Amino acid sequence: MNNRKLNLLAVIVGVCVAATICAALVHGAKTKRPQQRPQITTLPKITSCLSALPVQSAFFRRRDPNSDSMDVVLQLMNNSDASIVAVSIEWQAKKDDPKGSLVISSFGADTPKILVMPHSLYEVFIPVGNFRPNDSVQVGSAIFADGTEDGCADSLKDLHELKSEEEKKPRKDSGEPQK
């Protein structure tokens, strides 16, 4: 009688373990894993709205020799006699798609930082993961140290809004608390 109880207990435990494993496998198969954004393998179409800041070249560069992380590197040539203090770069596949952007500036600083000296080359690094297949990239706008600006209207509008927001914030070095 004792053997029968042990055998029955072993069968019940075995069935429970098997049912748990089956349930876990079925649940795991039904669980949706987040889709990874497809990586681009060719450079996107790249343009510039500024005649004074054309794209000299663009290429992929490995961020770290021991890593698979890649950047798209844009080499921009400042053809003007003025230094550049802000640059906006945007990318988008279609007009209705969300737009990605990178703004490089020193807005909010007491004195603007010069990003690109006159008649010199400037490199911009953008992680490949920011791009979707079929994205187009444009150097949208720039603000020069002398206060002049150039670029596409939408990009300049976005750059002005960012500048206004940054100018409203208290200076980091003024001793006032950040909001």
C-alpha cells in the first residue's frame, strides 16, 4: 500500500511538472517580443539647406573597435566667413512620419561656443540606430556667431523655439537653481 501511494505521488508530481513546462512554453511562444528597429546598411540620402554648410562627405564609422555600434558621420564644410554657433540636422522617411533631429548648440551659455570656424570642416556623429530605412537626412539650419542665420524655414523655426526655451532657463553658472 505504501508503494502505491509513493507511485501515485510520483505520477502526480510528474504530471504537474510536465504541465508547468508546457504552460511556460506555450506562454513564451505567445508573448510578443519587442521588435528591434531594422538597422540601415546603406547611407541615407543626405542634403543641406545651407549653401554655406554643404555636406562634404558621409560614411559609417564603428564607434568603438570592440563594439558593433555604428555611427553615420557627416563632414560639413563651413564655406562662410562667419563662425557657426548652432546647427540643426533632421531626418525623416516620409512627410507624415515622425521626424528625428539633432541640434548642436551652446544655447543657454553666457557666451556662445563656436562649433565651426570659418572655412573649416566639422564632423557630426549620429548613431545608426536613430535612422529607419528610407530616411532622408538634411542639414536644416545654422546660426552664425554674427547673429545671421540660414536654412530651411521649418528647421529655423524649430531652432528658434529651442533657443527661446534655453534662454528662459536660469544659467547653470549663475547660482540660481535649475527649474
